[in-house]
Amino acid sequence: MQLKFNDKQNAFRAEVREWLAQNVPSEPLLSYDTREGFEQHREWEGKLYQNRLSMVMWPQDLGGRGCDLTEWLIFEEEYYAAGAPMRVNQNGQYLLGPTLMEFGTEEQKHRFLPRMAASKDMWAQGWSEPDAGSDMAAVRSKAIRDGDEFVINGQKTWSTRAIYADWIFGLFRSDPDSKRHHGLSYLVVPLDAPGVTIRPIKALNGKDAFAEVFFDDVRVPASNCIGDEGQGWSVAMATAGFERGLLLRSPARFQQTAKRLVDLYRQYAADYGENGALRNAVLEGWMGAEAYAQAAYHTVGLVDKGAKIGAESSINKVIWSELDLKMHETAMEMLGAYGELRGGSPAALDDGSWLEGFLFAQAGPIYAGTNEIQRNIIAERMLGLPRA
Amino acid sequence: MDFTFTEDQLAFKEAISRFLMTEAPPEMLREIWDTEEGRSPELRRKMAEQGLTALSVPEDQGGLGMDDIAWALLTQELGYYAIPDSMADTAYVASGLLTALPEGTRRREELLEKIAEGNFRVAVAHSVNPLVADVHVADKILIEHEGQVHLVSRDQLDYERNSSIDSSRRVSRIHFKASADSKIADADCGAAAWGETLNRGALAVAGQSLGLAQRMLDLSVDYAVQRKQFGKPIGSFQAVKHKLADVVSGIEFAKPPLYRAAYALAHGDPRADLYVSHAKLACCQAAMVAARHGIQVHGAMGYTWEADLQMFMKRAWALQASWGTAEFHRQRVANDILADGAAIGPQYTFEG
């Protein structure tokens, strides 16, 4: 155990800090759940990419700079501390990216990853269907092989920002006689392909944050299949855990929220006096975020030593999503009567940013596998409790 | 940056675990509970033979000179097996206090040597603890008095024995009159040493609480797999699964703060108070959740004297307020992170 950063790590941190100080937009970008904001975020991602800062842990020839996971954590710490824009292409970069690294052919990696790192291609995910949510193995959308192509028919839903995105990835049933997790293939589909129809769904914030995607005889080349045909379930599962647990929501994000919460409490205490219950909730928030950060360094250390992280990462997802919710609830309590005000309202505090975070935090325990499913995974795979 | 343990450290934990598993089965704990003194000289002798009492005594005094990180691992094992002995008070907390005093402090080297030898018990009385563990069997008692360090024998002290719900814990209230004879160190060097001592006491409680939590989880998982209702193991029901998932989550997210705190203590980190208090809160909370969900999963069996769960549950409850209540430790966290210019936020996970 040695908790000091080395010279190379410190130099990397200094470089990232300086670059961000000079380049983070002084005015916040518009919401990436709008067309205009989405394109602003794409532009920002392009700028990150030009400086090899969008996907620091990817290999250099695929658009990254070959950093290790510790350096990735350092990057994330600097990124969130700098108040830089939210990452608009995370579903591609953190969910599909690692799958391509592990299962993609060289051709696929070079075709997709550099453009993904640059956000020239924006990615939406296509896991859920109307009758396949938590029960993902119930997917019914078909992708039937026809010569060198797959012909796709069916419907996906809850695809984040799909109306603005360029591509979608997901699981499709390639063997029409198969059941459950057999006979599925992991495909990537351009969203401008003939036969694709996208219908936006307004989210809680009133914006077109996600969408339904309909496929009518959509044809994609067989080379758009990631991993072997019919092996889609294991391809999706192999990388699901670690990414869902750690990469998708790095600890720095919640440490920054905790810091803002501390600032909010100090202001509250100055205005209204100390409040023990609120103070305790603020301390819990800080401790929770800190524990997640420490746990991430511990995990990264184990991965560096060759450990394979499995069901343990389901714990991360439960922890960060419920921590985020709790911190935002605490903030709303401190904002009191002003908490309900949307950004742009003359009396809104922090331009409604806590409210926006509060709304999004409601989704945390639901997306990327509901926390009920995560708790099943923890109980069955870590504790060995019997399946129902 | 490497926030993991070495092979040697993991092997050490494993060896301690195997040793205690053999030497302190639950039946034996129950026997020791029923004795007047609540302590087994035999068990203590065996722990000393394993070198545990000499673990953090400096090498010059015949010890192994190991640091707080070893204790973060060892105390978990002491908790896991609910060892009915306050060995950590002598070998870690008292030893750490004496080591922190300047060389040549009256009785310092002699006491450290005796601690290393193993057949010697030192109780530690810090003002944060209104009740002091193991005064009734202590060869010496180290007492905090206005930052000074005092040393007395049992017969120089008025003490009143009390009965804890954890029959392994034997606690006394002491009445002590400070004198020039009893004083071995002034406040100018004693205050800092007592600060570290408080942190070591809290860290030892944190480690034990985490070990207790793990044991309660293991017992509850075993029970949930074996116990059948409606024709199925109760562990196949989601209501039960989700409770136990929350127990393991609490444990896994209390470990990093415990190790972070041990590292801070071992390296004289100026924010050690913050890290230790975080660890104490997280580990004690993990133990409370493990106890609550553990007894619920055990059903009526959990409410019996017969089921082993009680031994670990009661220890966990009793340790909650030992070496500082939750509020005491929350206040210490608040003192750091709510202060003007506190170094908090994503850039300060390990440096600040």
C-alpha cells in the first residue's frame, strides 16, 4: 500500500488541469438533451479529442493516449473539479467502447473507436424493449441473417438521446426459434439507415432525453455484428459489470457534488444557523463519495494486479445511484421554497442546477440495470444465495 | 499509487484467521462468558505465542515494529471471531501510546518489553470513554488526565465493575486522583500522544466492527440457504436477498475508509482524525446494518440465546460508542470538511 502519486502521474494531472483551465467554456453549454446543446457538446468532445483527452485510457492508435486506469481516475478528478461539460457520448464510450476492445475485430475497432473518441459518431444504446426492461433476455427484436446482411425488425426503447445520435448498439434475436439469452446477436446500426424511425420520448425534465427506435426491414452488413453471431448475450455481459460499476459514473462526479453540497450547507448555516440533521446528511454525502473514490482506487489496484472484477461492481452502481439521490434530496431540503424553481426563473438559486440534478438522480436507480436487479446479482453471485 | 495489500499482508491476515478459527470456536466463547473474569489466560498465552502482542512494539523492545495497517487487518479477525480479550488495547493502543512518548520516558521501555513478552495487560483510560475495558485484570492502567499520561496499578485505583450486554466485554468506571508519582509524561508531549491513541482506539473498534459485520453476514447467508419456507430456501426470496445485499455493500464500502485511515495513522497524516472518524462511522454503521438485517433474516431464531448470531450482534452494539460515539466522530468529520478552505473535492482523494 502506497498512497502517493508518482512523478508521471503528477505531471499528467498538472497537464490536464492546465488544459482544462484554459479550455473549459466559461459559460455552461446548453442541455445536451436539446439539438443545439447536443451539437455544442459534440464540438466540446471534438476539442477534447484533438488533445487526446476524450478517452485517455484507450490506445493511441484508437484515439486515446494509452493511460492506465489510475491516470483515468486522475483525469476524471480534474475534469469534474474544473466544472467541465457533461460527457454526451458516454453510452458509446463507456458501454460499447470496452466491448469493442474485447470482442471487436481489428477492422471494427479502427472503424468505430477513433470516431467514437472524437464524437464524430454519437452512440445511443438499444437494450430495452417495451416488454424487455429488467428482463433483458426477453428481447424480441429480430435480426435475421440474409446472405452478408442482417435484416432487422422490431422496436427498442429508452434509447438515450437517440433522436440526435448517429448510431445505436444493442441485442437482437438472430435465431428466431431461440429463447431467452440464447440466439442473440450484438449489432451496431446506423440510425440514418432506411427503415429506422425514431420517436422522441419526453423525459421528466420536459426534454427529448430519450426515444423509441423502430426497425422495419433495416439492413446492416454482417460485419456490424460484434463478437460471434448468436453469442450476443455473453458479449454484452462480459463487459457490462465493470463498466456499469465504475467507468460510467466515476467517483469524481459525486465528489464534486459532495463539495457543492458542503458549500450549500455552509451558506445555509450562515443564513439560518446550524442544523444537525442537515449537517449529518451533508457529512454522509461527503463520506459516501469519498468511500466510492477510495473503493475505485482499490479496485483499480486489484485490476492492475490482474484481478477480474465481476458482480462486485453491481455494488458500485447501487451505491453511487442512491448516494446521488440522497445528496440531491439534501440539497433540495436546504433550498427550501426555492427548490422547485427551474433554471431561468428570476428567483432560482444556482440557476436551478440542483433541481436538474435532482430530476436526473431519480433515474439513477433505474437505468443501467435497476437497483433491484443489481441487488439480485449481488445476492446471487457474491453471496451465493439461490435463484428464485 | 497502490491501494491494495501485499501478498505478505494478505498471508498474515489469512494466518491469523486460521489460528483464531481453531483456538476460539463459539462454544469456547460461551464458556469464557460464564467465568468470573471473562478472560482466558490460555487464549492470551496462545495469542502471545503467535507474536500478536509484540506486533507493534518497536524492535528495540523486542517487538516486530509493525504498523497500523497490520492492525486494520488483525482487528477484523478479532471481530470476526468475537475474541473475548482486549488484546488490541494492550498490544496496539497502549503500545502505540508508549511508543509515541519520548524515549527515556519513565517506565516506557520496560512496559513495552513486557507487552511484547505477552503475559501483561495494560488498560487504557481516555476521557472519551466513560467506561474502561479490562481494568479488573489489568497489570497497569494508562490514564489520560488533562493531556498528561499517568500510570497506575490496579490496587492504586478505585474502580467499579459493570456488566455489559456483551459478556465478553468487562468494563469499569474508575476514580482516579492524579499525583506526581503517577505521572509519566507532561501534557506537552502527552497531548499529541493521546491524540494518536484516541485514533488507534477508534481504528481498533472500526476494524473489529467490520469483522463482526462480516461474521453476521456469513451466519445470515448460511441460515438463509438452509432455512426453508413455502418449500424454498428463504434466501431465494428477493426481500431477503436485498437485505443481505445491503449488508455486503455496507461492508465493502467501509473497508476502503478503514484502510485509508490506517495508512494515514501509519504515515502521520495531518488529516488522520478525519480519516479515522470516517472509518469508525462507516464500519460501525456496517455492523449495525449487519446486526439488524441479520436478526431479521434469522427470524425468531435470531432472538434466541442459542443462535450464535447474538455473540456478534451484542459485541457490535457494545462497540458503537467505544472510543467515541457516532456524534463525536461526526463532529470531527465536520470540523475538517466544513471548515473555511477545507481541501475537499475530487482532487483530494489522497492528497490534501
